[in-house]
Amino acid sequence: MKILLSKPGLDGHDVGVKVLAHALREAGFDIFYTGLRKSIEEIVNQAREVNADMIGLSILSGTHVIICQRMQEVLDEEGVTIPWLVGGNIPLEDLEMMEGCGATAIFPTGTKIDEVVTFLKEYQTV
Amino acid sequence: MKNPDKNEGNGKLPNLMTDDMKKVLLESGIEVKSLYTKEDVEKSEADHNLPGEYPFTRGIHPLMYRKRPFTIRQYAGFASPEETNKRFKFLIENGQTGLNVAFDLPTQCGYDSDNPKAFGEVGRVGMAVDTLDDFEIAFDGIDLDKITVSLTINGAAIVLMAMYFALAEKRGFDIRTLRGTAQNDILKEFIGRGTWIFPVGTSVKLVVDTVEYCARNVPKYSPVSVCGYHIRESGANPVQEMAYAFSIAKAYTDETLKRGVDIDEFASRLSFNFDIYGNLFEQIAKFRGGRRLWAKIIREEYRAKNDRSSWMRMIAGGGGGGLTKEQPENNIIRSAYYALISALSGTQTMALCSYDEAYTIPTEKAAELSLRTMQILIHEMGICDTVDPLGGSYYVETLTDKFENKIRAEMKKVEAMGGIVAAITTGEIQDIISHQAYDREKRIQGGDIPKVGVNIFQREETPKSVEFHPYNAEATDFQVEKLRKMRKKRNSKKVNQCLNLLREDARNDKNLLPPVIEAVKEYATVGEIIQTLKDVYGEYEEPIFF
């Protein structure tokens, strides 16, 4: 399974996304990481280029709702159906709205690495 | 996963906390004995130095807090300059003695509030600044003579420093007497934090421009605060935190010397920003050993004559990496210990992370608690009564010596990579640190590194709502509208002249702070100035390592 991890927006906190990249690679996934400050258009294009099966967005600056809305718009406009995940500083109140935008799963701060790995392995087999 | 509460049920602590025969290894690789005696320090340097005397192991001043407590400088800033001004006044009214300004991400990355890249980010993690007008609003009614201001800005530092100097001049200050600090440590932004803009070489040039300008024109201002903090947060161990920060400080120093500025004209204005979390004694030794080593580097390698040049002045107290989202109130207690560590280490300035920072911008209540933590330490605990109270401790002095040597050895490793600038440009440092961050996270999740509430003494918590600092979505419209009005009101012809001059000076490799100051005085925007420089220098391309 190919996963494209990215940091949308201007947030520079990349410790978490890199930790996850290491962990997922170790768990056998094929990982691409885009680096910082990518627009949603850039992320979706790159996901298509590398033929990603999943996109993972890491957001710690509080812009997660806006980014999810934009994600939905761009995917719709481009007719792309790659599933996507969000991780980061996400308050409980925002989960419903983000799922409403089409996020497959959301992993707020405090999520254990194993939970993400297990989720992806199960997703893969479904 | 270990859970003594649930599994053992007899109040017994996990063996790693009681078995003193077990090997104790600090994060920095130092093995700890169960007892230290006089014999351990006989070979130490501990005996022959006093506070205020070279090499300053025991503190940079003879009297330290007995004369004046450390400065309290909580990080603050959000939404518009108007709202930030209110929070500043709240903090000052409550006894804060310095300001530490947070900027929003568009400002930090050099975009104006109306740039499409700024959408949704305006005023979110700090205050939005587009023009000098915003600085005039943010510092309205604040006496720059009494309250020193620290600007937490890096990629766009040259613009924000220019605004601060322009503001001071407009208020009638002689900038030769102006005090304050800019973070302005771009090299660490490539390692952690990530608000870089220009390629590495250009980025260093811009920092050195500000150091050179300040040495000649604003001699009391601290133009750079070199940050071990974010390097540690990104995965470095305490030895690497110090070693990389010192290597970075040396890189700025070497380049400044090439401009013909004497070491004693600027070294005393370099300062440091360090992290505190982890083992209490290890952190204290880190600062004491680091302070001694930095003094030796400046005097022995750079031949500084003035003692002040070799002072390792620092801000320390925060340690976001040690705080947890689980049982967030525990962070209040952790931060109080970090404050104690910082004071026992002889810090000049203290800022604590607020307990809710693991998930939001501090609420007013959380910010107040941080302030009170430091005030209780100063006023109730006797921390200011005597200098370096741990001086002479067999354990602390032994660790201090070991730290000095370990930091020195780690700096040699950086030199072997071709120096810190090369090691950052290739991404080698980032690679080392990111592997360590992963390793640490695995050890926390596996229970090897005990974290209360995370892997021991957990409590089943039903996810619940927590109090958030509210985001003001209207702040964007307000800020953008103000920017539009300013663009109409200002003298566009003069702005263009200033930007053309800046472009010309950039092409001719001149010091760019003077033309940037001229541009901000005409209300050129952060985005316009940064874009002008991008046209000449291009932008940084991040090497991808994980």
C-alpha cells in the first residue's frame, strides 16, 4: 500500500509526521513524504503522480477544518477518489465536520502509532 | 503496556523506579552512580570559579537573583495587533516584566494577510503583521523603556526587526540605547520549526546583516537568540541540543567576523534559547557545563577580551516535548519543575509552556497560571536568596564536567560533517534527529521511558471537550481590510523606490537592514519586502528525510 504523507498549509511542526513515516515504513508500507507547506492542489497532484492508495495530512496549527473543506473541493473538482486521513491537534468538536468532508479517519494528538498501523492494515484487507 | 494502577493493585511502583542496582543511563549517555562523594569532584573544575567569574559555571553575575530575579517573559500574541495589545497589557498588569511576541504563520513565512497562501492562517497562532502600522497598534501604550520586547521571528526577522527599530525611532528613542531581542536564528528553522524562506546561504547572510548592523548602530539590542530548544524538540538529546546550538552560534560568529566586526563588539549580544524536559539534574548540568564551555570557546578560540562576550545568556523554562495531552493538568506540575530547574541553572529569562499548549493556544487562565508558577518560585521559595545553590554538589559538579566534555565531542562530530551549515544543507543533521525522535516515541509507547498518565498511572479517560482559546475568523477580514486601506493611504511611489533600492542592494550584496528599515517606514508590507528578496535570492528547497 502506497501512502503519501504531507503537511498542508504553513505549519512547520513535522516531528509527528516524520515519526509516523518511519513507523509506517517499518510496518511495510510504501511511504512518500512531500515536506512542508504544500497546497491541497500540490498534494492531490503528487498523490496521483505516485499512484498513492492513501493520503495522510498532518496539521497542528488549527487549520484542519478549512483544510478538510478544501480537500473535499479539490478532490471533487479533479474527480479523484483517493481516501485520506488527518492527524494532529484536533478537538473533539471538529471530528464530525471533518468526517463530513470525507476524511476516512482522524487521529488526534495522543493516538498511539500502533492504532494507525492497525487501522491501515485492516483498511488494506477490506 | 505497564499499568501499575491496574495490574498490581498493591501500590507497588514499577521496578524501574525503585531498583537502584539497575543501570541508570541518562539520555546523554552518561551512566549515573548511586552515590557521589568528594573523590568524584577532586579532579573537577568546581573549586576554582565563582559566580560572575570566568568561565561562569556558577552563573554570569556575582549576585544573580539576589540582585534581580530572572525576567518573566511568557510567549503571547494572537489575532489582530489590537487584540494582542490587550493581552500584552493584561500580562504586564499581572506582573510580567518582558514581552515575547508570537506572530502568525503568514507573517513568519513572509506572506501578507491577503495572500492566498495565508487563507485560514491569519492571526491563528500569533499576531498578524503586514505593515509598521500593525506594530504601532500592538505596542500602543507600552513603555519600550521599561518592558523589553522579544520578537519570535526567524525567516522574516529582518523585516520585523526593521519595524521595531522604525517604531522606536518614531517614538523618539535613540536606538543606540534600545534593548530587546529577536529570535532570528534561521539555521535551527531548517532543523525544526520550519519557517525558512530563503536558501541556507542567503538565510545566514540575512542574520549576519542584522548582527553587523546592531553591533554598529543598536549596540544594546540582542539580534539573535540561538535556539537549542527547537532542535531538542525535534529529537536531539540534551548534548546535541547544546552542541548544535553552539555550532550554529559559531557559524554566525565566523561570518560576522568576516565583515570586520570585532568579537567584543557583538558576542555579548548573542543569546540562547534552551529546552527543559527530562532528568532534572541532567538539565542543570547541561546548562552549567554548557555555560562553561561557551565561555571557553569565546575566550580561547575567538580571543575575546571582554568577559561579557563569553557569557552564555539564556531564556529557558519551556519544554513542550515533555508535556502530554493525557491528564493535561499534570503539565502544570511538570512546568513548575521545569521552572525550578531553570532557576537552579541560572537562567536570565524564563518562559513556561502553559498546560493546555499540547492542544491549543493558551487560554488567559492557563497563561496566568504560568505567570503565577514563576512568581511563587521567586517570592515564596527562596530561590533568589543565594547564588547557584547546587554549586559544590558532588553529583551536579561531576555531571557538569561530563557535559562540558560531551558537548565538545559532539561539536567535533559536526565539524567532521563539514560544519553545521553544510550538515544542515545536506539534511544530515535533520536525518539524525528524525531517527532519534522516532526511537524516543517508540520507547515512550513501549513503556521504556516512563511518562505519567501516558504509559504509567493512566486513567481511563472518556474523550471530553476542553476549553479552547477561540479563533477569531473575522480577524482575517479585519486585517485584510486594514491592509487594503493602508495600500491606498501610503505613498506608493516612495514604497516602490524603497523596494527598488532594496533589490539593488541585494544584488550588490550590501547589508540589507538599512534599505529594509527605509521600506517599512514607508509602510511597505512584509510580503512585498520578502518577495523582493525572493526575486533576487530564490527560495529554499527542503531535502526530504525521514
